[in-house]
Amino acid sequence: MTSEDATLAPCVPEDGDPVQGDHLVWLGFASDLTETVMAQAGIEPGQVYRSWYAGFGAVLSGEQVAAVRRIPGVNLVERDTEGRPAPHARTSGDRVEGSYIVSVAEGADPAAVATRLGVAPTGVFHALSSFAAEMTDAQLDRVRRDPEVTDIGDDAWIYVDD
């Protein structure tokens, strides 16, 4: 392994040269690196098909995958596959056990998606195309596999100092 290899973000699956296709790019929690990564790797907005607060999904060339992996702040690059569950970004903070924030596709009604999935939302955020809900592990798995769900994040307590 070279010193350059040691600074590369992992790529899953790790099976040789980067390939063209759909990839999920994972950044740090609540990262604001998306625009920087896109600019440095030459990714056009039209290539992005999914975004969430900890990364984005885009159709990338092999060269772009290699470039993204070299950018500091990129934690992981993985191939996205049809039928793959929506990304679930875990928080390292003070999470609310069993409570999640679910983002839905642009144009989808978050309340209608929750109802269709049999989930009772504790909050609906139309401006953010998302809803909050308490879910069992089985419900979480079903929600992640719905094609209108783009990503899920752990709900967490946020504290403000005086």
C-alpha cells in the first residue's frame, strides 16, 4: 500500500479499478462538503440523483470515483444498486432511540408516504420533504426499501448553550 492509498476513502465493493455507474458518496455528519466535492471531482448537478445531509448519490465515471476518493472529508464511496435500501445515516450524538427522520423523493407527499407505509408520523415537514416517526426495526426496514424514500437519519437531541 502506498501513502496515497492510505489517504483514499474506502470504495465498496473493493474489486479493482473504479467503475462507471451509480455511487453513493458518504461525507461527514451534517457536512457542507457536497459542493466542494462536486467541483473538485468535476461532477455536474445533472449527475446527482439523490442527496441527504451526509452525502449524495450520483452517476459517476471511473475517473470521478477515483477523484472523489482522494478528497479529504469523503468517508466512503459505494456502488448504489437497484433495490438497495435508502441510506441510513447514524448519528454519534444523543440519538432518540427508535425515532427517525425520513426524507422522501422530490414531489412526493411525506404524509402520504408515511400513511402508505403504515407509519404514524410524529411530525411532517413538507418544506423539507420529510417526516419524523417512531418505528420498530421491522418498520424501519420496510421504510428503507420503499422507492419513494431517499434517506433516513437518526433523530437526535440538539442542545443550545446559553
